[in-house]
Amino acid sequence: MKRSTMHFLFPLSHRRLLHIALLPVLPILVAGCALSPVYERPATPAPTAFKEAQGWVAAVPGDALDRGKWWSLFDDPVLNDLESAVEISNQNVAAATAAYAQARALVEQQRAALFPVVSLDAGASRSGGGTSSTRTTTASRSGNNVQLSLGATWEPDVWGRLRGAANSASASAQASAADLASAKLSAQGELAANYFSLRLADAQGALLRDTIAGYERALQIARNRYAAGIATKTDLLQAETQLANAQADEAGVVRQRAQFEHAIAVLVGKAPAEFTLAPAAWSVAVPQVPTGVPSTLLQRRPDIAAAERRVAAANEQIGVARAAFFPNIGLNASYGSSGSRVADLFGAGTSLWSLGLSAAQTLFNAGATSAKVAGAQAAQEEAAARYRQTVLAAFQDVENQLSAAQVLARQQDLRRQASQAADEAERLMLNRYRAGQVSFSEVVSAQASALSARRALVQAQADRQTAAIALIQALGGGWHAEP
């Protein structure tokens, strides 16, 4: 590398002449030029409508979207209280918040490079040595030295390298902000899904307890009939088996509920031992979700926004790499004074100042600079490809959830019909057993079918709520406009 540096030392009386000489140069140094390509958002497929959205309600315009308390649409006060704690106490959200703060600090750091650096140096020393003597005098070689200097250095952003780095950091910070929004949306969605799974466990537990009570009554009937010699011991054993299996299922539901309660505790930033969620009535409401059009998805999804901002950051890095083809130019200035006493520092006769202009240019590096430019361009192409893939995955996610919501709505209606029919079959079969018209094995079969149908119905209700949560997340959050 060859570096050219020029320094000028002038007495204070010549300062105006130097100002006049530098005036034509300064506009050139300050103006600079941009070497980054003009940024254009990568083109992505944009269908006019979602394939699975027939019959869905249209959303409001994207610029009025509220990405706030979407969970309030489920009308569950307990869920509302839990969700309010996620943004404050969830550690994944806290980590994303800290990452965003780091990204913003990096932006300030990069922007600071556009301005001069001013430094102040001061020092004092005392030196001494041996003595020299003659026939008449003896003298000691010693003395004091005090220095004070003020210096400044500045790298004019002639080729846009510093601005490109600052713009890249700014785009990365915006991507980090979108990552923070994604972390919040993910934690909120996971909390809502776990909460409704816990309420499903509550409903399953209540259902099983009612079923166990019914099985106990059926067991007592079988015992009475066996004691009267009307039924065989097989009926008694089948009734006991049926009851024990139901009790085991209830124990399994208790375990599942505990796991969901522990997961919720972690999501709200608490140790599981310090968190308890009491059983409560389960609201099976499923909100109507307006879908809008695919183009609004690009405005709503934080992961899409983050991917697009990373493309912009990579685009600026191309300009930063290209700037290495041109010389680095620097300006430095200093003003200082020295003397044997502090009072001497303020005397005009002991003061000197200087201005310097430096330029450094790489003459040969075996193509390393070209390779860096090529690498930056490839990184931009990679980021663009990841952005397009993120958009395609988002469209797929929405289509999947729309299809699931439609199918689960039909399934819930069919599960309800099946449960009602199975309940009636169980009632009739038990009456026929009391009348001695059927064997107990037929009662057991009817009871098992009824229990399975009931559990399938409440599972379908929970699946619809979970699918609604997934659809809200796929659409990027809430969709209703603020008043």
C-alpha cells in the first residue's frame, strides 16, 4: 500500500492564507458520491387472492392495521391478563429487545464515523542530569516541560463508504425491530395456544369425571345383577375394566394440564413452582378472521419485513466494498503549545498549529478487493432469495391455515352430531341392559363410543381456536383498525 501524507506547519499569523487555500477543496471532500446500487425491493409472486379464502371477510386497508391485542377477540379475561405479561417478562422477547438495542447502538456508532474526532492531550515532565563545573561555577542540567495540544482528525466520506455502512446498519436495525415484533407475536401466539390447550384439558377432565361417575353407576348395576344371579361375572369384570381405563385417562389429562401450566409460566417469565392457573370455564368462541388480499400480507408479516430490510442492508454493503477501489482521504489538524511553565502555554510565541492531508491507495492486492465486491453482490442475491422464500412460505402458511379453519368448522358440526347420537345410543343401551335385553358388552361398546365422541367434540372446539391463532399469526397479527 502506498500512502501519501502532507503536513503543514504555520505560524498563527498565516492561518487566514491556509483557510483561503482549502476553501475550494472542502466542497469536493464533503459532497462525496454513492457507490451502492440503487435499491429496489426484490420482485415476489403476488396472487390477487388467496386460494382458500372463498367466503371470507375482506380486511381493512393495510395502513390502518392494528397489530396489538388480537387475543382480546377470544373474550377471555384470564388470557388477556396473561398476554399483557408476555411483552414485559418473556425472556425471548427480552433477548430480542436487547438485540434491537444493540442494533440501534451500532447505527449510532456508524453515523459517528461521519464526523471529526477531536482529542485533547496534556502532559508535564521534569528532567535532570549530572552537574558541570568550572573553576568558578557549578550548574545542574535539569528543567521542566509542559505541553498542551488539541488535535482533530476527519475522514471525508468522498466515496460514500461511511454513509453506506451507516445505511446498512440502519437497515439491519429495522430488521432487528421486525425480529422483535416476530418474537412478540410468536410468544403471544404460543401462550394463547397453550392456554386453550390447558382449558381443553380442564374440559376433558370434567368430561372424564362425569363419565367416571356414570361408569361407577353402571358398575353398581352390574354388581347388583351379578349378586342376583342375573348377570355373569364377565359383566362385572367388563364394568371394572371400563371404569379403570376412564380413571387412567383422567390421570393422563391431569399430567397434560400440568405441562401446559408449566409452559405458560415460562412464557410469562415465571418459574413453574411460582405459577398456578385455577380451572375455569372455557370460552369456545372462535373469532371471524378477515383475510384481506395477498398484497397486504407483505405489509403485515414482521418476518417478511425483516427479510426485506436485510436485502437493503446487503445492498449497501456492495457500495462499501466498491469504495475500496478508491483512496482513503483524511484530514488532521492540531494546535499545541509547550513551555517550562504553565503560564508559557498561553503565550503566542510558544504556539504552533498544523494541518495535514493524507491519502492511501491500495496498488496491488491480487484481486482481493474485486473478490470482496463479488462476495457482497452474492450476499445481496442470497438475501433477496431468502426474502422471496419468506414471502412464498408466508403465502403457504396462510393458505394452510385458511384450509384448516374451513375443514375444522365442518368437523366440529359433524363431531357434535356424532356426540349427540352416541349419547342417545348409550342411554338406550343402558336401559335395555337393565331390562335384560342385551349383554353388558354391548353397553360397554356404546359407552366407549359415547366417550370417544364427546372427547372428539371438545378436541374439535380446541382445534378451531388453535387454527384461528395460527391464522392470525400467519396474517401478521391483529387486523382490526383502531377507532
